[in-house]
Amino acid sequence: MAAKRKAKSRTPFSRVKTSDRRSSQSKLAKAQPRSEPAKAKLSCPIVGIGGSAGGFEAAMELLRHLPTRTGMAFVIVQHLDPHHGSRLPNLLGKATSMPVTEVTETITPQPNAIYVQPPNKCVIAKNGKLTLVSRTEKLNVAIDHFFESLAEDCGSRGIGIVLSGTGSDGTAGLRAIKAAGGLTFAQTEESAKFDAMPRSAIRSGFVDLVLAPDAIAREIQRIADHPYLKRPLIDAEGAEKEAYRQADDLGRVFLSLKKQMGVDFSGYKESTLIRRIHRRMALHRIDTLKRYARFLRDNKKEIESLFDDLLINVTRFFRDEKVFRALKKRFLPSLLKKKSKNRPPELRVWIPGCATGEEVYSLAICILEALGGRTSKWRIQIFGTDLSESVVEHARLGIYSSAIEKDVSQARLKRFFVKRDGLYQIDRNVRDICTFARQNIAADPPFSRLDMISCRNVLIYLSPDLHKRCIPHFHYALNPGGLLILGPAESVGLYDELFKLVDKKNKIYTKEAATVPRPIQFIPRRGLELAHFGPRPVAGLGLNFDADLLKVADRIILSTYAPAAVVVDDKMQVHQFRGRTDLFLEHMPGPATFNLIQLARTNLVPDLRATIRRSIKTGKPARAERAKVTLRGKSYEINIQVVPFKIPGSDKSWFLVIFDETTSRSKPERFLQSLGKTGVQREITELRRELAVSKESLQATIEEQEASNEELKASNEEVESSNEELQSTNEELETAKEELQSTNEELTTLNEELSNRNLEMMQLTNELNNLLASTQMPIVMVDNALTVRRATPAARGAFNILPTDVGRPLSELRPNIDVPDMEKILRDVIETLGTRERRVTDKEGRQYSLRVRPYRTTDNKIDGAVITLVDIDGEKEADADKRNRKDGSSRK
């Protein structure tokens, strides 16, 4: 296995100093998004236990062996009949002394307590609490719902356990928990009454430990004492500090990974790396990084497991469906229309970090749907790459569990998948256009001539240095106008000049033409250094060598003889310097600037401004001749030429400003005296030309000033309008404040009334409870749906009712009295508003008088029925005793 997974080393291991990282991260603080959402501060770790058929027995076995003081909260999600009540809390309570509670409202989980999901509801973890949501899916995936919410809310403090059951519920949830840094368990197939659920989880590769229920309980107790679950949730700053403290041991871990797996993880985000390493330490009962580094050195299998842990990522079909909707409706039609002009039409897409292939196949399905029946005419290539060979193999197979039914519509399942043995395999028409390969996006060259790159939720795991390295790679790989899709917490960072954000909500960018080519580094720095230094043999290179020789010669000629020039945009911002420009431009003291007018020497400003403005206005080349520059006592004559141009694939206007020095001459004070009449005329002509240029420059300045004044005037009008709106808003706020105060007073009055009503209600409730408790007669009240509303203590024997049966249908109870048509009697009383009476007997032969009357509310509405039992035998016995006593007294 190790030999199969081992890859050729591509990236040299290099220790990155924490101080350098700190500096780099501070520069990218604004541009780089947060890597992961902040987890809620929980009072204790939460263990999710999921089961279906046979899961109840396994849960009972687990609880019997589980200590009562683990410091954890346990949430049991069991597949139940949504149409019947559950006695699960009472039954589970017999296996443990921990309190067992059914979740009926939003609550904060407490340590050493057990919580049970009710029927027909899904429990989720949110903001450190357990809350209920409606179950809407036809497919019962309540375990996945809870596990995924647990991963998002608890992070590394979430633990998932899959017990006996049918189907595959829980598999996707375990993947989410493991990706978030939590721990995962599954029951052994041999000990499970129904092994489908644990088998699905185990085969997915997302289970850390496979044990019998009693062994899972012992492992939970051991893990509960490990520092991994006791320490605070680590953030980026905490990870950086820990990496600094344990730099040597962390370096040894990276070296072991690099040596066996061929990947250098020193550039990945420290918070993710440290959390995943701590997770592996907890599983192996290791409490220090130094010991774990030694453990890795002697355990190659653990290196592979750590490698897989570091690369695990949560994915599913059509994740963030709004992104795919935007692609289908807005971007794919225009892209396909543009590409259809090629012969033959071709579309190339790359998904780096593709994991097990769901994202690749989702995009393939979208493209095939957009093409409709035209697919045969197109050459479509979709590349999915990942660092892990095992997940690439999984993606190549294209086989997925039935859990994908919650993400893929029935129409798509029918068209693009083939169902075999309860699993879904991707259709061959989709599989044929997808290619999967192992690739390191930080070190290996990217694909080229691409029309789309979807790199969602990959960059958040990279350090700022690797982030800066990948974005230019994507720019290089895309065709002009190509699409780049990033995750919701990702951005292009400092490279916003390379990409234009066209859909902010879905993080979709288009490629912009680069004004300054970015260095693209496809091989490690060490390799670059070896390639650049020392003589290279040229024999045998043929045409490639001749072409390189020609390029070098052209470069030398251009750098030697070409005039100085700068490339500016329509706002006169310099984007490129060509040749020596120090004669024409200078940097002034103060804040740095790339504005050409501010950089130009003072004498050049009028001619330069007028010439550029003329070119901007006309869209044609413009020229100014014999502009004068004085430098260190010498006067130089300069020709200025401005050439407008555009870059293919971009609408932005650019201008090449060329400076050409014509002559150089000194101007002593006796110069005019030495001139003859002809010379004076030439000087006058020159002065007139300069005056005309100055007038033109002045006119351009006046026009700019007028435009600025107009803009300022418009801005002032907007400010005045905003002030009026603000004043109006303030008045509305004042009115709203008064209304709010009035409403608060009304609410205060209502609260007082409600408080009084509550006191009255509490008193009435107490009186009713005492009245019912003191009544020796069996009485049961039911609502219109014939569910138990209230019962007297005396009703327990006759009707077999417990206090927990309130809310249960009366038909589910097994009363001790023989009334087979009880439900019919109750329906008849509720519908006819009459009273019914019947003599009945219990299982012991005692006779009762059963009386049923309507339940009337204070507004005389019928809201159920009242059942009363009168013990006839008891009355007869009492009458007999009374007669006997009377006869005895009369005889005396």
C-alpha cells in the first residue's frame, strides 16, 4: 500500500520561519479570507449516536458500559416511526444512571446527560445548542443531518458513532465530522444486527475505529480524558503560537510526510495541520508532539493515515446549488455560445482538489444539460485532480451510496446514474468526458487552454504564500475571459488585477489580461536555481535553441536601442516602465505614487498632459515635438509620442508613452547675442510653438478643472440630497421612537396582565391537580383527536395510564377494562353532544359503570370527552356492609 501511494518528490522540504510567515500573513490580512468559520464555544464535547434497525439494542449495550461521568453530552438519533410516539427515553434510562431527555425544544446540552431525538423531527446542533427542525425529506437521513450540523458547530469536539441499521444514513455525516477534526466510530459488522449502515460507513474510509458497542464505550472513556477534547478550540493565532513553540517537532512530522508521500505540508495553514495532527494523537493515546513525531518515524501506515487526514475535505453533489444555478442560467450559455464558433467546438474545465469526484460529475452534468442534444458535436474535457491517490481512485470508479438522493434530483438520478445493489454509479456518457489524476497544485504545472476552473474550498487550507503562488497559476491556465470559481470564504487576494469579480455572491471571476506578467513558478525554487546558473549545453537542441537564441538577441537589441517608454491606463497610472526613464521622470519626496503627471519632470508636464489628453479624446496617436527638459544645467529636447492600444479580451484602454531625446545642447548667457537675425527668428518661432503648447496644456487643464467642478457640484448636490434624506430619516426615527415608547408601555401593561393571568392559571392548575389527586374515581380526559389530555391517579389501574402517556393516542393504551368499541363511543359523544353510560367489567371480573360526556370549554365549544368509571361492586359491597351493620344494631 505504501509503495502504491508513494509519489515522486516534487517539492523540496523547506523550513519556513514563523516570523516570515507572520510578516506574509499580516500583508495579506485584508485580502485573505478566514479559513474556517468560528466554532461555537461549547460547555462540553458532544457525542452523536446514530442507529436504525437493531440500533436500539446496540445503544443499550453501549450505555451499559459507558461511565456516568465522562464530561460529554450524548445525543441519540434513532430512526423512528414518525406517526407514533416514542418510549425510547424510558427504555434507555434503564441502561444508565445518566438523565435521559427527549429533545422537545431548543436546549443547551449538559455534560453527563443523554438527549433523544423525537419522532418526525430532526435534531441539529446550532450555536452551542440542540434545536429541532421539521423533517421534510422522503429519504430518512436524520443521522447525516445531525452529524453535519455537529461538525459545523462543534468542530473537533464532535464525535460520531454509527450503529446497526439498514441503508447508508450516517456515512456523509461521519465524513463531515472527520473533516472538521472530530472522531468517528462504527459498530463492527459482526456485532450489528443489521450491518448495512456500519458497512457503508466503514467502506467510505471515514471511520477511525471499528469496534463492538461495549468497546466503543471504553474508547469514549479513554478519549474523554485526552487533552485533545479538554483544550480550547484552536484558532489561527493559537496555531501560529503553537507552531512556533514546537517548530522542531512539527518539522519532523512534515519531514516524515515529505519523505514517504512526496508532499511538503509546511506551506499549508497551521491551524488545520495542528488540529488534524492532534486528532491522530488522540486516537493513538499520544499526548505530546515529540512522541508523535517519533511514532511516525517507525510507523509508515500512520503516515498514510495522517496524509489522508490532512487532505480530507467535505464535498457532495451540487454543493452550494446556487452556484450551479448561476452557471447554468448566466455563464454557461454565453461561454458555450462563444466556444461554439471554434471548429470543432471544445470546452476544457479543471477542478483542482476534486476529492472523491462529486464536484467534477456535478459540473459535467450541468454542462451536458446546457448542451442538450448537441453533445456529439463537442469535445468536452473535464479534469479532476487531487493530492490523494485513494480519493482519485474513488472518483474514477464513480460509485456512490444512496445518500446522494438528498442532493441529486430523481430526474438526474434516472438520466445520469445507474443503480446497482443499492449504490449509484455514474453513467458512461458522463464518465467518458471526465479525467482524474493525482496532482499538487502548489508544485506541479497546471493544465492549459482552460475555459473554466472550479477551485472551491481548497485555498482556505493553504498559507498566504501558497495562495499567492496558486492564483497566477490559474491566470496562466485560463483562456482570455475564462471563469474562475472559488469557495464562499475565498478570494483572489492581492491579485484583483488578474481577475474581475462578476458574481460576488457566488465568487465567480473572469480572467483579465495581465498588464505586468506575473512570474509563474512550476518547479521548486531549488530546481530554478540549478536551471539558471551554470552553462547549459546547446548541442542537439535544434529549432528550439534557434528560437531561444533569436529571442535573446531581440531582447538585447530592444533594451539597447529602443526609446524609453511607459505604459499607462486612462487615469495616467503607470503600469510598466521600459528602458531608462530617469531623464524624463523623477520620484518626489512624500507618499509613493505611480501617476505619470506627478512623476514627470516639471518642464515636461504641460506637453505630456496635453498630448495624453489629446490621444484619450480622439482615440488616435498623438505627438508633441521639441519639449524641453533642463537637468543639471543642460537643456534637452524631447519628442513625446502617445500610442493608444487595447489588449485582446479586455475593454480597458491603454497608452504607450514614448520619450525620444532628439538633441542635447548648452545655453550660455551669451547665446542670444551670438545669434544673427535668422537665428532670432528661429528662436521666436520656437517660443511661439512653446506658447501654443502651453496654451493647449492650459486649455486641457481648464477642461479638467471644469470637469472636476461639475463632478464636485454633482457631489455637493448628492450630499445635500443625502442630508435631506438623513433629516427625514431622523424625523422618522423620532416618530418611530415615540411609537416604540408607546408600544413598550402597552407591552408593560400586557406583561402585568399576563403575569396576573399566569398567577391565576397557576393557582387553578394547583387546585385542579389537588382535586384530581384527592378524587378516588378513575377519570380520563381526551381531546378531539382522542389523545390523552389528563388523568387522575385512580385511572392508572383501570386504564393502565402512566404520567408519561399524556399526549399519546388512547388507542395505543391497553386498558384493564373490556371496552372494545371505546373509540366509537367517544366519537359518538363528541359528534352528538350526548352522554353515554355502560356497565363494563375489568380483567378481574369487577363491574364498573362507564360514563362518557362531552368536554366543554368556557365558550361552550366541544373539545373532547371525559371518561368516568364508577366501581359498582364497591358500591354494592358498601351497601351490603351498611345493611349488615344496620341489621346487627337492630338485633341488639
